[in-house]
Amino acid sequence: MQTKIGFEVHLQLKTERKLYCDCPTNYAEVPPNTNVCPICTGMPGAKPMVPNRAAVEAAVEISLMLGCCIQTGKPLYIQRKHYDYPDLPSGYQRTSVPLAVEGSLEGVRIREVHLEEDPGQYDPVSGSVDFNRSGIPLVEIVTEPDLRSPEEARRFLRLLTRVLEYTGKVRPEAGGAMRVDVNVSLEGGGRVEVKNINSVKGVYRALKFELQRQAERLRRGEKVKRETRAYLESQMITVPMRMKEFEEDYRYIPDPDLPPLFLEEEWVEEIRKRMVEPPHLREKRLVEEYGIPPSAARVITSERELADLFERVAKEVNPSFAADWFRTKLKKVLNYLGLRAGEVKFSVEQFLSLLKMVEGGRISREQGELVLRELVRKPREPEEILIELGLLPLEEEELGELIERVLEENEGAVEDYLRGREEALNFLTGKVLKASRGRADPREVVKRLRERLEERRGKD
Ligand SMILES: [Zn+2]
């Protein structure tokens, strides 16, 4: 049975001002209904301002990252999409005709990209509406129904949000600012749209549920009717929506208060020149250019700042060694402290000098991780951290003395080893490590101990 899944993904654009007025956009940080004016509350007679250029630019950059063809040189109308809901005082939401069409991302076709405005937030329990969010710019990305399973859909959405976050022009998905409408159908059944899901996980669960529901109906010989459903997060199910919504019901008309947009070819080319490299392409380049495994490249390109840091250090230390550190240690420490790479304050030089200490064998990997944790928590010279943590590596001589002392104090274990009991070596290693208070490198200790013991065997 052929499964078809497509998306309409809405993400808030990260601008200082709203789309059609000068109100600020930090809606979550201020009391309800404070970032408002007659325009974004849809007061009668209030006229919108021309669209915020930063928002238009962000939508164009995102379209370019998705390989879309920008609709330059023709009038792009802002339309009124009519529907009635308490969060929408004017009775319509403004949405542009496609600014860009026919892109693709990893084999999934992007049909079109629109610029929209967010409505307010209605609380059905208290009946109150907060209009702080009303008028925040949104980008809407519409895909063709090219996805075939919930797993594929989840992978694609993760990639898409990674691409969008890379531009630095959208609010992170993690902040709950993403809303996805999913359309899903099975061969022989009608197309069902599930609206307003706000996380990648939610999309995956809604699809799992919906596909099972549709397959079950078809199996029993029943029809799957074309309809719009809602996803209930708390129960992980979809239910029919009371409000029937189909394209023709929106009564689209061009907004008579707004002149159409014109995107100039030259301006688009300027944006293309200065935009960042999309992560999925960067991932491939890192594999080819630095010879690192694809799994490491994926982790490294998960955040732009992480990839930038990698490319700076990979010129000075072995790239495979660095990649392994990013994938295991750095990512682990960041997750542990709940930080994003962009929030890390240490300098490239500080991080590099730590990597060199480990690469050169001056400290062990385990010690390196301890230093890294401190470095992320409170940036300073790794050398200082080593002293503070009492991890300053043992000098050659000091280690030699420790080993001699342990051998003297543990004659029994030495005898055991010479009689062929390998585990005696582990015991002695443990003693040396303990005596060094963790400053000695275990591999080095084993090597030196074995040498000394073999010398003894030679003499006996
Ligand atoms: Zn306003």
C-alpha cells in the first residue's frame, strides 16, 4: 500500500519587529497584550505598514537554502485568508502568494514558500486572548507528498529544522515555535490533514496513529474520507475537527491595503552570496575534505557554531581525532550542561590547546574530558584548569619514583607476576594510579610497569 505524506511547516522568523507594524516580537517575555497596537489587533481602519524587510529577506534566504526558484520581477500579492476564530480579530490572516517554488531537500520536493503572520493566542479555558503573538512573521514551507513512512517523515523534519536553524533566521523548534500540518493518505483512501502539531515527536506519533487508523478502515472495507483532523498531544491520537476547512472556504482575496511585493533579482543574488552553507551540503563536504566518518560529520553539522569550531581546529590537529572528540566528548559535555554550541564562551585557542594536550599524550582522554567540562563551565586556560584539578601530568622522574616505591611495597604481587600471573599487573597498576592521585596515564603506567618487571625477570 502506497503511503503518501506531505507537510506544511510554519516557523516563526527571528525579527525584532512584527511583520506589518513596529511592535516588538519578544512576546513570551512580556505580560499579555502589551506588545500590541491598532494594526496587530486588527482595529477597524488601522492600515498595515509595508512588510518588514528583515522578514522578507529571511524568507528569501530560507528559500534559497532549500534550492527554490525565487519569484523575482513579478508582483507577489499579500492575500487575506478568511476564517473565524477568537485569536484573529480582523477575521483574516495575511499570507503571501508563493515567494519561491520548486525546491528540494534530500530528494523531497519543496512545492512553495510563503510569508505569513501569526495569529494571537486564545485560551479556550479562560476565554481570554493574548495578542502579543499576533503579527509575528512566519515562514510557511509546503512540500510535495514525497515521504513514505513516519520514520522518513521524522528524519526529513529534523533535517529541515536543522537547515532552517542554520540560517539563524528562525526561532528554534525546541521553543515550541514550530507548527506543522501533515497530510497523509494510503492508496485507495482519501487525503487526511492533521493540523497544528508543534513538535517533530508529535508529528511522528500523529502519523503512526493516523496510518494505523486508515489501514484498519481500508482492511475492513470501509472508506477513509477526506477530512481535517486534530492531534491530541496528551492522548497521542487524532480526532475529526469540528470546523470544516477546505481551500475554497478561505475566500482568498488580495489585501487592498498592501501593495504587492517585488523581489529584485540583484537583491536576491546579494542574499545568495552572503548566505551560510546549508548543513546537509556541509556535512558531505566535511566527509570529503577531512576524511571523517559520516556519523561524526552529522553530529558536527547539527549546529552551525559546532561546525565552525570544528573547521577551525581541524587545521591544527588531526581531523579524525578532532572529529571523534566533537562526536563523543564535546557533545556529551554540552548535553550534560544543557548548552547549545552557540552558548559556549571558551576561545578557539583554549579549546585547541586542550586538544593538543590530549593528542600529544600529555594528559589522558579521561583527564581531557574533565578539563573540557571545566572549560565549558568557566572558560580559562586549560593549563590553569590542570593545576586547579590537580591533574598536572607527572614528570617522567616522578612517575619512575612512584613505580619503584609501589614495586618495593608489593613484593608479593611482583613475585606473582614473575610466576606468570598476569592479573598481578592490574593490581600494581591500580596501586600506582592511586598513588599518583589520578594524574598518571593508565596506559603509560602499564607500559612502564611491564618494562620494569621484565627487567627483573631478566636478572633473576
Ligand atoms: Zn502592532
